[in-house]
Amino acid sequence: MNAMICDVEIKGARKQFGSNVVLNDIDLEVKQGELLTLLGPSGCGKSTTLNLIAGFLEADQGDVYIKGKKVTKVPPYKRDLGMVFQTYSLFPHMTVQENLSFGLKLRKVAKTEQKKKIDRVLELVKMSGLEHRYPRELSGGQRQRVAIARALVVEPELLLLDEPLSNLDAKLRHELRAEIKRLQKEIGVTTIFVTHDQEEALSMSDRVVVMNAGKIEQISTPTAIYNHPKTEFVFQFIGKSN
Ligand code: ADP
Ligand code: MG
């Protein structure tokens, strides 16, 4: 692995909804294999940034690169990524197994190979034996585990997690934080994690991007953010607890 390679780059991204400037000239580089967290208050532009990377939104100005290739005009399904949202990530009418095989079928993976990949990834997220359950028969935490498994089963280049823990209770949130971190390092998949929770960001990430009102305030390691906040905003925001 080469730490100098950037898996994702955003250059000069600007996005406006009506007169609301949501992203104001964002530059960002995500290194290969790192877990980078976008942290900031609700409405600061975290999901918009993630959606530019996923291709669900296009910037008014600026470009997105994945593995050095400009993807600004490339549709989401042609970008090699897995995504998990806060809720509703699973198909409700499909079992765990069916949810996981969906993306594999699209990629024309052979049946026996599908089974192997699904078994392996379910083991990774500690959900072995539950492949015949429907989402409604799972707890919130189990559902998010399956959602993560579904994103990972296709072995994406990039994993995008948009507040995947925000709907869970505190105990589960702590548990899954540690698990996502372990899993991410084990697989080595470049990951962009979004949260509004300072503690979550500081405890999980290789690097944290603090955002405020469509701008990046600071990009640093958790320790540097905590010990050396660059702006008054970062100082105030990191000091707050949820
Ligand atoms: P965050 O994820 O940090 O909470 P978002 O990126 O979702 O923030 O939103 C940033 C701002 O953009 C908010 O003011 C939000 O209301 C606005 N916004 C997001 N999506 C849309 C949209 N599709 N149309 C209009 N405004 C939007
Ligand atoms: Mg959001």
C-alpha cells in the first residue's frame, strides 16, 4: 500500500441549492486505506460532500477524482463504492442473504462464489447464522451491521458511511464504533465516515475534517484537532459534548 496515493480528491467544489451556498470551495484528499471522518453540525454540508463523491449530486463548480480519474460526470453505479446511510439502507422485502447477493448478482458473480463471499462478510460483522432473517426481524444494530456487510460484500474501492450509528442507542453506538474501526483496518478499505458526534469522530478516525457552514475549518489527526484546534469554531465545537 502506498500512503501517498490519494483515493479520492475533491478540487474546488462548490454547491448551491437556490441561494443557499452549501459547499463553498471545498478541497479534500483522502489517502488510500485511511478512515477519514467528516465532522460538523447538522446542515454544514457533510452529506452533500459525500453525495458528490458517490455521484448522487454534481457540483456546480469543481471536480471529483477517484484513484486519479476524474469522475465528475460518472454515474454512481459506475463508481466502485459501497454506501451506508443512517436508516433504510436494506431492501425490506429481501432476507439478509438476498440483500447481500443483490450486488453480487449485478456483478455476475457465480452462485458458489456468492455464498462464500456472503458467509465471510457476515462473519466479519458478527451476523453469521442470520442470513434468512428479514430486516424487520432484526434489531437496529443488526440491521446496520447487515447494511455494512452489504456495502462490503462487493469489495468496493471506497466505503462511504453517512451517520450509520446515529439512530442507535449509546451502548450499541460505542460497540459498533469499535467494530467499524477494526473491520476497516482489517479489510483496509478507504473509508469516509460522516458524523455530527465529536467523540465518535475523534475515537474512530485516522484523520478528521471539521466542517462548518460549507467550509472546511481544519483537517488533522484526532490528537491534533483535540490539542491544537486551528479556529475558534473547532475549539468550541470539539469542546461540546452531545
Ligand atoms: P449535513 O449532512 O452536514 O447535515 P447536508 O449536506 O445534508 O448537511 O445539507 C447542507 C445544507 O444543504 C442544508 O442547509 C440543507 O438544508 C441543504 N440541502 C441539502 N440537500 C438539499 C436539497 N436537495 N435541496 C435543497 N437544499 C438542500
Ligand atoms: Mg447529513
